[in-house]
Amino acid sequence: MTIAIAKTAGFCFGVSRAVALAKETSLKHGTIYTLGPIIHNKNVIEQLEKYGVRSVDDLENIPDGSFVIIRTHGVSKEVYDKLHAKGCLYSDATCPFVEKIHDIVKREATEGRLILIIGTRGHPEVTGIEGWCDKAVVIESLDALEKWFRETKNAENLPVSVVVQTTSNRNIWNSCAGFLKKSCTNARIFDTICNATVMRQQEARELAMKSDMMIVIGDKNSSNTKHLCEICRDLCKSTVLVESADELDKASISSAMKIGITAGASTPAWIIKEVVATMSEEVRTESNENFAELLEQSFKTLNTGDKVEGVITNITPMEIHVDLGVKQAGYIPISEMSDDPTYKPEEHVKVGDKIETFVIRVNDLEGMIMLSRKRLDAIKGWEKIEAAREDKTPVEGIIVEENKGGIVAICNGVRVFIPASQSGLPKDAKLSDLLKTKQRLRITEVNRARRRVVGSIRSVQMDERRISSDKVWETIEIGKEYKGVVKSLTSYGAFVDIGGVDGMVHVSELSWNRIKHPSEVVHVGDEIDVHVIALDKEKKKISLGYRLSQNNPWKQFEDKYKVGDTASAKVIKFMPFGAFAEIITGVDGLIHISQIATRRIEKAEDALKLGETVEVKITDIDYEKKKISLSIKALLAPPAQEDAAADIGAPEIVASSGEDVDIKPEIAEEE
């Protein structure tokens, strides 16, 4: 004979949480009340009564100002309003899956849609759902749905939104949903069956298909237990429902060769254990091992402080459900997943993932185990932090906080304080700029007893800079190009980091145009392309160039103009001997005073205006000295004969100041 026990048998997470909440609340507040049984299991209700938990059928029977537990099935909005009116305090143990249905119903009803509920009429959960909308229709089966559809005017076009009781039979729901998809043109269908229910029913099917006998343990008033029986009886005729070990038919058990056991979501672990322990007196497994021994293994108890591995079965906004391979339901509150206030579980884990956790509380009575991922990470984190301190190896951390004197990083789940002086930022920089960034740091101090860890970002940066610097000096050569970052500016140039080594770009190398300060071209933090124009490895000095030869305005001038060409030039400066005019940006030429007009003028300002654009002829180019001679007169018509005669014999003035006309503009201006 073989016996198989469903892994999903017994308390679901929602029930475990509700029972634990009722017990803990009664210990704090004394007598407390629930509107109806907190779960459908009379054995559990009897135990809770010993703690002072009282179940009543009507709100009027709850004294004003009492403490109330909202049960897992949830209640209508009206009930919450009445509790407030009576001055009652309450804790809400509504199953997260039921809360989700309430939210859907509220939203859909607000849009004026008709709510269809696939479930058992009069069931507390269904009654609660009805209480969150103005009008709802409860459908119990496919036949009932088809009848409603026939009898309802224009049913195929009605805006209907469909939800399903969390513990409904999956087959009934699938058939109803399929019918609505084919028959309704304006239907929104929400599959709200609880994941735990789906798993429980699927496992029951698999067990029933290969068993001679199925034993379903649970309260006869429990909806999900009834559905388990329906599923098992469809596949295994010898299916029995028992509420306790006293109801077992030992004769039937002894005649079966393969027995499957499952239990409803409201069945505590101790009742399942009692039932199968009774069976062990009658049967042995094929390996002749005492069934009681196997039972104890299946009901193995985990202890606080254990490290365990499980599989994620569900993720809700409040907690993550974990199958640990034991009868107790495991769950991780979101607050126990991470210290990061922005943590979103769906971005890090998914259903089906294996997860290693730390047991922080075990409650056998309620069949629940509270787990923590961050505490396990912290334990492992401390080990990694201490190893990093010994080995002096860098670790990565997220900067999560700025406080007096520095910043705090989370490294392997451990808080690490980083003094401002070790942040790697300049003195005048804002520490807040590092918040939410990932940084590499070195652990410099660990005191596990005081839970104090100190780290340094600067230490890692210095090491990385030293390594980069060595690589740069090994390969650097004149003409080599680098991507650099501007670190600082002075009046004479910009210092640029080219990978652990700083080089200087002189102000004259920043632009082909004349500039007064480097800030006219670059700013601190800019990424720029530079090339090496000179270096001294002994003195560790590097001169960098930023100007690119292809951007040289003189080269652009040479490519475009030659002697004899005409150009439009802008008058930019007056001198005693003429005017300078810009031909292209960065290149200008001299219009000698004798070449400005066909008549004699005393100074250039007599014929020209600053900023004026004039047509000029290029009369000479000195490529070596990069000087250009321009003439306006060469493009003008010759003067009248009498004017020319007046000028016969008059000597030409080279420049009013007597200076040589080919003086560089820069020198002339300085003089």
C-alpha cells in the first residue's frame, strides 16, 4: 500500500495570517470579535475562543468600542462604515486576493458596468464582494449563466465585468468564462481564483487520478473543501470528506492499495497530522517503513534561525509566499526583502524562482512560518564584509542616505558609513549627488559587536587612478589621442584627466580664435578629445592640444582663397595705418589706408564703420607669416582726371603712424 499527501494540503497563507492575527490581537486586547467565523473550521474556532476570540453573526451583537477582526472572506463597505459609527477598532485580515476583487468591482462599477460574480450565493466572500458595488448578479454554474443570458434583454451587448470567487472550482470558472467570451461583445473577464486554490485543486486532480481512495480533510461548511471533494470524486469514486480522525472508516482504508490525502485551506496542520497518524495504525508503506515515521518527516518542523530554501508561489503587494516543502505556510513580508524603500518585488523575483531565506518565527498552531530574505543576506553580508576587510578587496554598494559627516551605503545587506573625506568628491561638492548611485569602496573598519562598518570610496579611486596612470605612462607618446575629462580651469589653461593622469591644455591650444579665458570653450566635467603635443616623463608633465588641424581657420582660408580673389570682409579693428577686416572666422587681413578709397583720407574711420561688411580684393598672401593684404580701392572705378591730377607727385603714405603695414595685428594692438 502507498499513501501520498498533497504538499498544498492545509492552511493557505491568508488563513494562516488571519488566525495568527486573531490570536496576537486577543493577547493584547482581551476579548475581541469577528463577524462570522474567522475561517470555516469549527476546531480552530473552538481553540480561538479559548484566547477570547468571539464569533458573532450580527454587528449589533458587538459592543460599541470593541476590537474587531475582519475575517479572511472580507466584508462590504457598509460593514466598515458601521464599525466606525460604533467606535470599534479593527484589524483587517481580508485575504489579499479578496481585496483585489473588491478593488476591481469598485472600479468597474464606477464606470457603470454590470458586475457578474461566479461563485456560491450567500457565501461570506461573495456577500462581501456584492457590498462593493450598487448591483451584482451571482452565478453559481454554467447552466445558471446560460439561463440568465437567455432571460436578460440585450445581454450580448451589456457592459459586464466578471469576477470569480477565490475558491471556485476551476472547471466551472473556465466554462463560464469561455461562454462569456463567445456570447458577450462587451465583457471584461477577471480571473480572480487564488493561486493557492489553483495549485491545491491541480494537485488534488493528479492524486485522484492515480489513487484507489481519496481522503479530503476539512470543514463541511468550507467552500474550497467542497470543491476539492467535487474534483476528487470526478476522478476517484472512493472519495471521503472527514473533519477529524474520528470520522475515518478504518475498514475502507485497509482495503485500498493507493491512498491520496489532501486538505482544505481552513484545515490546520495538527488535524491533518491527527488523521494520518490514525491511518498509520492500520497501514504500512511498500518499503515497510512505519507510516508515522514518514508522517513526522512530512510534518518536519523548522526552527527560528534556520536557513531554508523554497519556491516562490505567489507575490502580493504585502508579502511573498514561499513553498518550503513542509506543512507550514512560509511567507516573506516585503519589509523583510530589502531595506531599500523603493524596492519592488516583481522587479527582482517571480513565481517559480527558488529563494534562500532565514526563519524568523514559527507558529505550529497557525501553521505559518515568517521568513526574511534581508536578514539572511545580512548574515552572509557580514561574512563577505569581514572577508573584504581582511583581503582589502573592493565591494559594491548603493548610496542610500546622507547624514552628518558623510554618507551611508548598503553593501551585501550591511550598512557602511563613508566619511565625507572618503567620498571621493571635492570639498565643495554635494554629497547628495551620490544618492542612489552604485559605488565601489574599500572596507576600512568592521566592528560586528557594535554593528559598525566604515568604508572609503576615495581609497578605491586612488588605487584605480594609480593603475590607470601606470598604463598611460607606459603607452603615451606625442600625437596620441585620448578622451579626457576637464578637471579644473586656470587663467592660462585647462587641466584634463586622460585616464588617471592630468595633462594641461594651454589657453592658446583651446581655440584657433583668440580667447581671454578657457571657460569660453570648456567647463569642468566636460568630456573632450585631446592629443599629446609634448611630454616630460621624468617630471610627469603632459601638454595637450584641443585644437584640431582640420578646424584651423588658416587652412580653411588657404583651401578657399588665393591672390586676386574677391571676398566679403567685416571691419573689426581700426589702426593708424588702416583697418583690419575678418574674411572668415579667425582669419583677417589688413586694408592699408592707401587701399581704402580712391581719394586721400586722413584715417580709416573717415571711410569705414566698425562692423561694416565690405567687398575686398586679396592683393597679397604671406603664407609663412600668415599675413593677408586687402584692397577696397582695387575694386573701385578710377578717380576723375582732375582729382588724379591733384594727387600727381604726392607721396603715398604707408601708414599714418609711420609703422610697417605688415605688422601682426596682435603686436600692433599691444604697442
